[in-house]
Amino acid sequence: MSPDSEDIDLESVYSDFCSSVDDKTKVIFQNVQRLNTNDDLFFTDVLVQDVVLLRGMLDSGSMACTMSSCALSKLMETNVLSSDDVVPTMLTLIGCGGQRTSPQGVCDVQMKVFNCSFCVPALIVDGQNADLILGSNVIKHLIHDMKVSSDFWGKVSDSQGRDPDAGALMQLLCNVESWKGTDPPTKVGTVKLKHAVTLEPMKEHMVWGKLSSDKTLSAGSTVVVEPSTARTAPRNVLVGRIVVSLWGDGSTPVKVINPSNKPICLRRNCKLADVYTCMALEDFDVDCLDMSVQQVKDLRCNEVDTEKPANCSSKLCEMERQHYMPHGLTSSALSSLGLQDIDIDSNSLTPYWRGKLVELLIKYESIFSRHGLDCGKAKGFVHRICLSDTKPFRLPYRRLSPSHYEKLREALDDMEERDIIRKSASAYVSPLVLVWKRNGDLRLCTDFRWLNACTVKDAHPLPHQADTLAALGGNAFFSTMDLTSGYYNVEMHENDKRFTTFTMSFGLYEYNRLPQGLCNSPATLMRMMMNIFGYQNFMSMLCYLDDILIFAPDEQLALERLDMVFQRLQAHNLKLSQKKCHFMKSSVKFLGHIVSSNGIAIDPEKVRAIVDITEQDLMEDGTDIPSQMKIRTFLGMVVFYQQYIEGCSRISRPLFALTGVTKDRNV
């Protein structure tokens, strides 16, 4: 770079150079970062052939190593080089200021920089001020030799505190930057699209986004780009997770896929992705890391020896040694994939089988939801609504308390963002019903009674609970799973979405996915589950709507059946709720019962209302007169569990008699 290069207009250099070359020539102009401080850091002593000491300048922007004519004369005077060592060349060098020069020749130079020795070709350039300019071909050798040293990363991390100048140089050489605050930020910012773009269908695109001007990282920092979590992020577009270097102006490339069969237009400044810091290995103590690995190895050997059965064959024990995974590592392995809510602690598996289970979960990690509305989209299944009377109907919406508006807006935005609902202008309108869950969350339901009255009913049967539970005998390991938002995994037929329109104070919406409350929703979901699992149902597993139970007599068969179920769920793009998955346990809850190797029992939580009821609870309020309605309700609960009550009909006969006589008789 010439002394006057600080005053050069880079845009003028670029335009002038483009006008001087052929139109077919592609011009790439590399941005230049000027350093106003620590200039001396970029000059170092270079020992050539262990004889002559020259002054070299480190220049990562230069592709080649260059030598001045004066430096060449010094080497020739000391007989380090001769005229025969200089070979003519036809290369042309272009500086960052646009100047062109032709080297006198090229020669191989054996040099030592920072105690690292290597031989590189050097171009002889007239008019060069520095003895040597060490370009990227030298720096890459330098970094390679430095990384061989075991204390390299320690020097990179610690040099900032001991010597700021040396730290700046080391971090520049290895392209890392130490965070100067107390804690590094988890999220740097949100990338917004720089220019409007149209994404062609079924294709992958590379677009450019830009961070806000108040970003906390400097140019060249390595960052992780992930899909944006903003509610205003574009829908029906897939954003790839990539690791990139941040450009000087805050720009970053973003990989975008349009999976639909029609073009999608993205507006300028739309929120595409979130940018996070990339934590590198140098932030950890290598010695402590090695020690931890050795401790894990010792722990594996000790615990496997301790838990080894007396009659265990040597071959089986060797298998357990190879596949054993300590309990702490199984949890951390799942947590790193976002599967921390899966319960693997409550089963009684040995460390070997627990490790095999974790391997299976990691293999099929894509079938587990990461949040409440992260449901799948079943392939090849849609729900149809056939009406016996196609006359439109419009029911008024139910008024809501203003205190519920904020929760309702959030729920609607989340469902619309996940493509579960969309705005509607249909003439078939049913009222919205709000249902509050125990944890305070809001569930949107719809009163479809008018629609169900004119819907042709689906005759597909649901399995009888007695038949379902009767298939569980002779098994010791049970796994239960539940689809995330089970009905939402099924898509509505495009022509029938208008029938599912619901109304409230914010307008009309219709369902893109199968909603609860339709009279044929259970039949459609059950038909889909039966088609997916076929004859495996009742043989190796049970499915009742979105509830799945896998049973097996031993661990090996239990894993094989889990693999089969996971594979089919993945093939049909269905997802499971993490919190409702319990794998390879000796006792599980299923359909209101407790299933174990000892048989089927009643869930005490389900019958608590029956056990705690008193005689006065069956009377009319404030009187001693039996209430027919309360008695019928009580008998309905009891009859559901009548197979577990010896002599149930005999015991309940007096109560049945009270449901059909006058109220003046006492119990």
C-alpha cells in the first residue's frame, strides 16, 4: 500500500478499474479495513536462511509474499541467494489502491517467523518500502505451526489480559475475537432482508440480510444464523442454520428455501433470521477437558464392573463396555438437541440399555416437538366434511371479558404463524369458545354443534378400551407417547376449510388443520393411525386416537419396536410431545389405567372422586332427599370401572332403584 492510500476513494478505484477491463471479466473488489492503532504489531523480524535478519510486514490481505529490491541485494551480498535463484515471471500485481506492477521475478526463500520455519516463494517488487510483505501464503503456514503447539489456544485466550497488543495480533491471525464484557450475548440481533426478492418455487436461494447498526460484534466475527423467532417472520419459507463470518457493514448471507409450488415474495426489511454468537473451543481449558474425559473413562469401567451380573458372559459385558453411556452424559446429549423434557430418569434400565435408548432418541430427534404448537403435518391424509344440508349458517360470537383479549390475540397469532388457522370470509360461521387449562394457558375451542348436526357421520370405529387393554398381557416394558396437538397433525381439505370458520370479536378465522369438536374428527384421526401402523396395532403396540403404547417382554424387543414406531412417525411427518413420552418403564398410565407386568389396575387419581364421595353428596342441596341427577352421575362413574368391582351389579342395585322412584325415599 502506498503512503497516500489513506486518501484513496475506493469507489472511484473500483469504477475506474471496471471500465479498464473487458466486459466479460468478472471483477471482485475486496473491502479494506484500515488500522489506526497497533501498526507496529504488523512488523516482525524475519530470519532468512538463518543468516540475514529482515523486517517483514504481516498482510493478511495479500495473496503472495513479496520482497523489495533492497532486501534482495542484502541476500545476494551475503551469498544467501544468487542471481540464478531468481526466476522470471509473467505475473501482474494489483495493489489495494489500484496500482499495477510487474515483479522482477520469483525465488524460494527459507525463512523463520515467530520461531516457525518454512519455505515460500517470494515475488521481487521494485519500489516496495518494507523488506518483506508476508501474505496469506505465509500466514497460513504460521497459523498451522502454531496450532500444533498444545498451549496455542491458551495463548490466544490469555494474551488479551497480559498484553493487549499481542492479544490483538494473535486474535487477528487466528480470526477469533475475545468478548470484553462479563458474559457474551446469546443473541446478537435480527437479520433483515436488504432488498425485496422473489423466491422461485421448490428452490434454494442465497439472499443477503443486514444486522442493525448497534450490533456488538466486529467485522469478521464468526456467528450462527438461525431462523427468526419473530412473529412477523415470513411464513412458508425455510431458513437454513449456517455458521458464517460477519461482514464489515453487518451484512450476512442467509440460506432460504421455498418448499411450496408457487413463488413467494419477501419484502425489504422483513425479519429473516436471528444471529447468535459462536463459542469457540479456545474458551475452555484444554487440560481440564482432557482430565474430564479421562474421569469419564474411569467411571465407565468402574460402573460397568459394579453393575455386571454374576452370570454375564464376557461377550455381553464387552458390549456393555463399548456402548455404556454415563447417566449425566445421556441427559446432556438430549439437552443439546432440545430434548430435555423427555423423561429417561424414571425407568429402571441398566446404563447399557439407557445408552441404547438415548442413541435411538438422538437418531429420531426430528419427530419430537420443541414447543406446544410444533405439530407435524401428516402426509397423504386430509379431512373432508360432507354436509346433508349445504345451506349456510351464521351464529353470533360469544362476548369475552376485555381481560382475555391479550391472551386471545397471542393464541391467534401463534396459531396463524404455525399455519393452523387463517383469516376467513366464509358464510358458515360457528362461535369460538375459550377453555382455560390448569397451567393458565388458553385453549381455543369451537362450538360446532350446528355444523355437526348437518354433517354426514363417518362410520369408522374407535377401538373398545377392553379390547385394547386385553392385548397387554405377558409384557414387562412399556412406552407411552402422545402426538403433539393430535388433531392438528391432519390437514383440512382446501374445499372444506370454509365450514370450520369461527367468529369472535377480532373477526373470522378458519382452520387449516383438523380442529377438535367436529363429529368426525376422532374417526379421521383413528383411520390415519390405523393406516400408519396397520397390523402392528394390538400385536406390538396400541394406538387410541393420538395415544400410543408400545409393549415388549424384554429390552431388545422394546427398542426394536420403538425404532419401528419412530420410523413410521418420521415417514408420515408426525411429531410427539416430549413431556408426554415415557420410554421402557415397568409401569405406565394409559387410558385412565395403570399398566404393568403385574396386570392392569385403576389409576388412583382417576377414582379419587368416587372414593371420596359421601352419602350427603348424593342428596339434594340442604336436604336429606336423594338427588336422581347426582345418583345417575355417580353410577356412571362407577359403571365405567365395574370390571374391577366384585359384585358391582348387586351393590349398585339399591342406587339404581332410587333413580326411578319418588324423591321422598332415603338412601
